[in-house]
Amino acid sequence: MKKSLIILFVIVLLILLGVILYMTTERTVTDREDLYGKVEEYLVSLEESQYTLKTKDSKSTDNISDFKVFTYLQKLGIKQKGNQFYVYAWATVQSYYVQDNQLEINSGYSAPHKFIIKNDEIIDCIMPEDGDRYAESIKEIFPEDIREKMKNLDTDNQTIKEEVDAYYAYLNENE
């Protein structure tokens, strides 16, 4: 009886240790590529919320149209820790609109991001700090394997440029 209680205690202890390790260890996952789609939707919605006609060139807003957000994600990896997913990506986001038949850039940026997702909802988005803390904040936010992938990225925005040119090609047809 005493021996079986000890064995039962050891088994329960091992299960608890396994659960604790599972909840506290960050591990790479490969079966949640769908999370990158959530990230793109999130970035587009953030950019769309920043678009206001009142700020455009202090001109009349009568001739402003065709606002569009373009994104390009360079996928760096997805990790899971407990019930949270960490989606790492270098995101390039640019938005444009047409004013008086001319293409105008609304805003744009290109930077690494860490998205925290729980219950399939983005609960936080972390980007490195600007200025003197940039390099240090990169080390704090991104694991070493992700930082290594960041070294080999092509951030020239050529993909977005091609999408913008194709989407707004009708502006050149009027010339």
C-alpha cells in the first residue's frame, strides 16, 4: 500500500512538472500559418483607423478617393507558450489614396513585430523602440533564432510597389 502511494505521488508530480514545463516553455509551431492572416487583417485595420480625410493637404476633401492599405509580411516564425501564440514578422505597411487624380501616400512603415495571440485574438503587438534603445529592445522582444532570420531579410518594399502600381494602374490610363 505504501509503495503504491509513493508511485502514485511520483506519477502525479511528474504530470505536474510536465504541465508546468508546457505552460512556461516557448516552442516553435508549424501548424498555425493561419495566424499570419490574422496579423495582416489587424495591421490593415490599424492603418485604416488612422486615415482621416480632414488631414489631407488641407485641401477640399471632395476629390479624394480610393484609399487602400497594402501589407507585406515576411514571416519569421510562430511560437507557443501555454495558450498564447507569438507571431513574429517583419511587416511593411503602406497606405495610399487618390486626390485630384494623383496618387498620394497616406503613410507607411517597415518594422519587425511580435504579435501576442490568445483565443485566436491579437491581444498585443510589440515593436522595437526607436533611437538608442532599438538594438537592445530587439534583443528583449525577439528570440535569437528570430533575430538571425531578421538579418537576411529583403526590406526594399518592391513587392508592395508592384501591388500599388497594379492596383492604381487606372491612373496612368487617363493620361
